[in-house]
Amino acid sequence: MNNLKLEITSKAYNDIEIISDYIAKENKYVAIKFVKLFYKTFDTLCKHPYLGKSRDDFTYLDVKFYIIKKKYLVIYRIIDNKTLRILRVLTTYQDICLQL
């Protein structure tokens, strides 16, 4: 499969900003590293879109979940085998079912 085109929703951009702002309160350098890690993960998912898992216990929606560093969850959808759409980037402390 070719690399999928990356699409990031405004909610996902907002999630990344909230997470990085929270981390930056303690350490700006670490916040920058996490933002880079998120985008590196998105690139990896575009190359290997089936790394994530479906979770019928969370949602009936056709989405996949991918965990980063045991604390962050990327929620995404594969569209027409051409586009990988990042829907949300959440912390595992959030109620995921309410965020979708």
C-alpha cells in the first residue's frame, strides 16, 4: 500500500495544542518533543495505517486507536484507502467515549 495522505481535523490540532500547552508549563523542551512525536507517529500511521486497533467496546464508529507512550491516544479513520484522517489526540485520562 502506498503512503496515505494525511489529514488532521481541527479538533485534533486543538487537542495537540492543549496537550503541548499543559506539558510546556513544566518543560517547554519536552512539549516540543511530544509535538514532534505526534507528527512522527502520524507519518508512521500513513505508511502503516493498520497498526491501530478497532475498539468496539469504545465506539461503533469505524475508527482505529493507536497509543503513544501509554498516555496518549490517536484516534483516526482510513478513508477510501487514500487518506488517513486524524480525528482526535487524547490523553488516556480523558473519557474517550465522550470525546468522539
